[in-house]
Amino acid sequence: MSGAPVSAPVAFVRRARSALDWRIAMRRYRAGRFRSRTLLRGRGGEPGAPAPIAVIVCLWNRRERIDALLTQLDAQQGPRVRLLLWNNRPADDDFYRERIAAYTPHGALAEVSLVSSRVNVGGLGRFFIARRLRTEGYRGTFVMLDDDQDVSDHFLADLLAASGPHTIAGYWAWTMSGDYWARVPAFPGDRVSYVGTGGCACDIDIVADLSFFTELPRYFAFLEDIWMCGYARKRGWLLRKVDTPVEFVLDETNQHHTLAERKAEFYRYLQLDDAV
């Protein structure tokens, strides 16, 4: 898949808009204007139990998925879950609040909170949350999930078993050969050159330095998956494939259909060494 070519004027407008949105988002972040609201608290942990694992999900145009998301994360085996939602469509805030308030946790869900963003920052919202978590003292692995993914009850256990310091481990993992679309699927446990943000575990230290945000080229601002992998690889991190059942739903709502050529351009721009 390579996507239809985009004319130069259209590409320029898209880049300019991405750069502007990114500058606005960074100003709001630095001003502390992205605030979370806790909407649900589940059962407390046993004395001495590990702290809940942070699971971050960005929301955009699939509000009907919220019930499945809550149910599947509540059913997780092993760790308790602190679910942090970033909503890029404020018009849906009330719907999310109502559905979350109506849910009765009975398993792993320890807490659910929501950040409403007046500016659509795309998937980068998950990293704003991660940066805030780390500033507040969170350490170790956090998990990212997309709202178009159905997962099993051992999803978190599978990811955490493959995670570690300076490691990104995920389901959607590929070995590249010099171009984003010149790639082959990886086998479980393989060291890879790309891991998608949806369905992955990542060391929170990915955002330890503000350079994760400030060095991101503005005109590629919302290709956060490629940026995460490139940023990590240039710092010697390990990227690996995880074997865990994940099913994609509502593919017609996925933004990747309009970003194919820009993804390839950004991958070439980063000039990554694909030897793994």
C-alpha cells in the first residue's frame, strides 16, 4: 500500500495546518491547560499489590466503542488498570462521561479519567498524558491502545511480559527495508524496526526529555507512531514483536487511509538504519 499521490499545493496546506495545530497544542501543554478529570474509581488493590498499570487511549470518532473498551480492560488478568482517555472531539465529552459513569467495574479497572482537548492533536495526546504521568512520578511501562482494537483478557499480561527498560513491545510490528511500505511482518519475539502505538507497551522514559516533543518536525506532527519508533531507535532502544490476539474493527474510520504517502515521506526523512 502506498496511497494516492498528493499534489504539492495540497501537501503544503496540510503541512502548514499540522505545524499550526502542533504549535497551539504545545502552548496549551506548557500552560497546563490539558487537565484530566477522574470519572470512575474501581476496587482498591490488596495491601502491597503493585500500582495499577497506566493504559492510555486516544478518542476521536468512535464513541460507540467506549463500552467495549471499558469491558475488555476491566476483564484483564493480572495487573489493575488505570485507564486514561484523551478525547480529541469535545462534542462527545458528555457521551463519554455518561457511559463511564454508568459502568460498574468488577475486575481490573481501578480508575478511569478523561482529558478533553479543544485542539485535535491526534495520537500525540497519549504522549502528553505520558509526560504528565512521568512528571508526577510514574515509572516503568505504560500501555497504549487504540479504540478500534478488540483485545483478549491476557492482552496486558502478554505485553508486560515482553516489556522492559528502554523497550517498546507491541502487536503491530514490522521489519522495514529503507521505506515505510517496504516491510515484512515480524515473528513473536523478533527485534523489529517499527511498532505501532496501538497495542504496545512502552517505557515511560520515552518522554523523559522534552526533546521528544521539541525535536518533532512540525509538518510531520501527527505521525506519532513513526516518530516514537525513530526517536527510540536513534537512542538505542529495543523494539520487539509481541504475540497477542488483537482484532481491528471499524477500519473505515481509520485516518491511515489519508496518511499513506506522508508516512512514507516521514520515514525517509528520518533516515533510519533498518538493520536490527
